[in-house]
Amino acid sequence: MSGELLGKRTQAHLLVSAFYAVTVLLLIASCWLFVSNLDQLFPKPAARAVAGMSKWKTAGPSRSEFGGGFWRDAAFWRSVNLTVVTATGTMLLAAAIGIPAAYALSRYRIPGRSAIDILFSSIIVLPSSSIGLCLIIMMQQSPLFKLQEATGLRLVYTLPGIIVVQLVLSLAMGMSAWRAAFDRVNPRFEQVARSLGSSGWRAFVTVTLPAAKPGIIAGLIVAWVRAAAEFGGILLFCGTFAERPAGSFSSAARLLHVQQADPLSVSMWAQIEYGNVEYGFAIGFTLVLISAISVYTIHKLGGKTFVW
Amino acid sequence: MIEIHGLSIDLGEFHLRNINLTINDGEYMVLLGPTGAGKTVLLECIVGIYRPHAGRILVDGTDVTRLFPEERNVGFVPQDYALFPNMTVKRNVAYGLRARRAPDDEIEPKCDEMMKSLGISHLHHRLPLNLSGGERQRVALGRALITQPRILLLDEPLSALDENLRAELAAELVRIQRSLHGTFLHVCHSLDEAADVADRVAIMRDGTIVQVGTIAEIIARPASLFVARFTRARNFLNGTARPAACGCRIDLANGVSLAADRCTAQGPITAVIRPEDVQILNGAFQDTDGVIRGRVMSLRAKPMFTEILLDAGISLVVLDRTGRTQEAHVGDELLVRVPPEVVNVFPRSPDA
């Protein structure tokens, strides 16, 4: 009997040790990945001679030979611009649609509520490239195609199309956090506020929203980060923009400095495809930094339980 | 005055059926009943959280049935108090005045006065999370009362408090109600709590009101076996009733016979006799009607009385508040009398 117990205790210790060992290895691997590419921050002597690189095809050294200092590349900052602008636009649209929808799902008995829950959960688990494909079919082979022709507004293979793709996943993920936030706020607060003379809207703004703030902000951050990290759907639905002629971009795009730019996630893939692996790593490093800051912010705001 | 006429609502698990109730100005009314009776649902209909399927609610003659909660001027203190967590005590208390756009120079002094009268001035910068149960109750009261509602609805305001605090705060509620000449509707499931505060009580069961009256009326003359049980009557005796000169003659088991002053049912009946209404006889007695001779089966001394189980051919529970049975023992003979006016007669039902 005591032999069996000892055996079980040893097994438990071994399992715990294995768990810790795997965790430590993963941590070391992640840190090594960051540290090994930190040299990309610093331009090598050959690169210092070059004033700047806007067209990787035409300039002398390739981006890998550029030797670091990716932050000196104007194309990199246009990618950053595009990522920030589209992710922010997507986040605001998702919030405008998703926060009221999440509140309604939380507070009211809407027919088909379960179906809506299943639909949004399904979107979260779908591969984003599948979503991109579905959107292409929807835009090119349904009445929406005729609508686009009639209005002259095209979404497939355009910069605004990036927001359409990002919105699908950002909305689903944001709504998950926002619904959880409203579920946690006691409906009694609003009932009491209204009994005290407050209108429904005022009760929502002065009582419910402040009480749900950590979850709302967590949802906004998740929506933003998901939009910024979107890759497969954008590639399928919009393609790449870096090689398109400068004249094909609108004045709005030039005003925002997003012409001939791909979102960071697509740009990272493109650089690795073209052989500029270190540059690709550097862009990936930027994306990881963005994600890490977002996760830290969510934790700090107490929104962790609304997200995972 | 609050009038409810024919109110009905079906919420699936809970429902109300044909509720009729009048609450007079300045009255402290208690809605009493077991869990699931529909007391809170009725309160929520008056607040405006639910719209009834039938019936009307009138507040001072105005039909408020279709009005939004913010249009009714009805104060509400829910069971969990629902203090706004992101606001300090003072901001909680001031919320109603700000919602009604009272002038800023009015809000501050009214808040201070209300908080002083409730003894919570020292809490003005605290958040609700850091308050005790009694403090939260006072803040919730202050928040509701500051807008001078036409009626204040309290949903089990004392249930979350410990026993010592409960009695103290019950007295406090009555004091506040009297000083403001306010109309209160208080929901609870405890007869003792109702007795501490109520001018009148409405007893609810399964979504209907089964009896309305003062505590004394309901205890003395319960309208049904359910009310008798709920108000802690103990002796439920099956027998047969027939009209008699005195009112009603009740024949119980083993030849025991009692008189009742009213024959509210005949044939198979259940007679209900409260233990505290049975008189313990000591020495000579004039009237032999209702006298029962029995043997003491058990004696239990409680703080304020002795509970005696008597075997007199029927089992009878008797409460002695006079101390006459101090020297009694199990097995002793005891003479008791059941006055006709304390016997309540009901048709026998499967519930008995």
C-alpha cells in the first residue's frame, strides 16, 4: 500500500516537473527568438551609407543586406500606418455595432439568441482564410456584386476591403467580451436607477457602462489586436498592395500615407516569401510587441476574465 | 394611496393572478408569504419593471400601469440594495436628484440632511464595497427616500442582516416611516418581521392574495388552513361540525367535543386552535363547556413560555405563558379549556 502511494506521489512530481520544464523551454525559445533579432534594430555600416529605402526592388542592397534599422524604411512605416488605421477603424465599427448588440443579447430575450451565440462562436473558430474565401464569394457572386457595380464601391482587392475582413473576426471576439461584461452587471442597477427618475439611456451611461468598463475596454483591445493580426483573410480578399502602381491609390490613401503598403501581418509574410527573412522576423517582432502590450493592458485594466 | 385592481402576469416560473390590494396613505403594509408566492414580482410590477397582462395600478388616482419606471415616482429598495458600485455613498444618495435635474445648490444640502437623519454622514466618501450590511441598507434607503416617492417599496430589506441587527433596523424603518408620514410596502417571509413593522399585512400564496388584515386579525381569524399554518397555528384537529345553539359543535376523536362561536363549515372539517389560546385551568371553574382533561406527554421550557403536549383523547399543544405549569411533570393530569371564540373551522382538505 505505502509502495503504491509512493509511486503515485513520484508520478505526480514527475508530471509537475515535466510541466515546468516545458514551460521554461518555451520561455527560453521565445526570448531567444526576440534576442536573436534585436540586431535588426541597429543598421549595419553598409546600410548607414544609404539614406533610405522606399523601393526594395530598385535600391542596391536587398532588405536582408540592408542590415537592420528596419525603422528607417519608409515602407515599414506605411505598413504600420495601414495596420493602425485599419485596426482602429475596424475597432470603432465593431464597437458601434457590437456593444449595443451585446447589451441586447445580455438583457433581452431575443428570439434566436442561441443561434446568434452559435454563429459568433463559429466565426471565432473558423480559419481566417476561409472567412476571406466566403467574403469573396459573397461579394462576387451574390446580389452584393450588383450593388457594388451600381454604387461604384468595390471592396474586393481594395484597401477598404481590409476593414471588411477584419470586422468579421473583431466583431465576433469583441462581442464575446462585451456580452460577458454586461452579463456581470446586475440588471437591478438599471432598474433602481430608472425608479429614481433616470431614463433608460441615462441609466445605461451613468450606471451600466461604468460598471462594465473593464470588460468593455478589454473587448476594444481584443477587437483591435485581432484586426491588426489578421492575415489569411486579407491575403485572399484583398491581395497585396506593395507592388501596385502608385497612381492606383486614392488621394485619401496618400493623405494617410498608406499607399503601396500591406498590413504588417501580410508584409511579414511577403518579406519572408521574397527571401528577406530577417526583415520578416523584424516585422513579426513588431507584431509580437503590439500583442504583448495589448495583453498587458488588458491584465492591468482587470479585463482578463472577460477575454479568456 | 396605491390601488391595484385585477393585476395578472405570467412570467413562466412566476405569475400573479387577479391581485386586488389597496394601500392607504401613511400606511406600513407588509406583503407576507413563502418563497415563490409572487411577492417580489408584484413589487416589480408596481415599480414598472414588468408590464402586467391584465389589471391596473393606480398611484394617487393616476393610472401608472403603462408608464415607464422613471415616470411613476415610486421608490425601490431591492433585496441586495443594488448600490451603484462605481459611485461613493454621497453620489449614490444624490443620484435620484441629479437624474431629475434638481439644481446643484439644492442637491448638496438635501443629501447632507438625508445622510445625517440616517446616521451615515461619516460614510460620504466610501464606496459600497466597503460598507457593512446595515450601512448599505441605510444608504439604499436614503437614495430612495431623497426623491420623496409616493410609495417606498422594500424587497426583503432585513433578510441579509443578522438577527440582532434585524430588530434594530426594523424599529428604524418604522421610525423613518412615521417621521416622514410615508407609505411603505415591505416584502418579507417572516411573521416576526411583519409583526415588528406592519400596520396591515397581505398574505400571498401562489400568485394570489389570500388574506389582508392586521397581524392580530390574521392570527385570530385566518382565512384558510394555509394562513393558519403560515402564522404558526399548531393544533389541526380533524372532526365533524354541526350547527348548534352556541354557533357550532365540533365532534373530535375519542368523544372529545368542542364549541365554536362560528360555523364557517359543516360536515368533515379541520378545527384550528392556537396553542397560546388554550387556557390552563387551576382550581374552580364555572363554565364546563370546552373543558378538556388530559395527561402531560411532554414539557419543553422555552425562554418566554412552556410548551406542553397534552394527550386528551386528541393531541393538543398548549403554551403556558403564566407559569402555572412550573411544578408540572410528564404524566401529570392537566385541565385546559378551549374558549369557543378561539376555534377556527375549515372544510377538511388534502392539505390538512
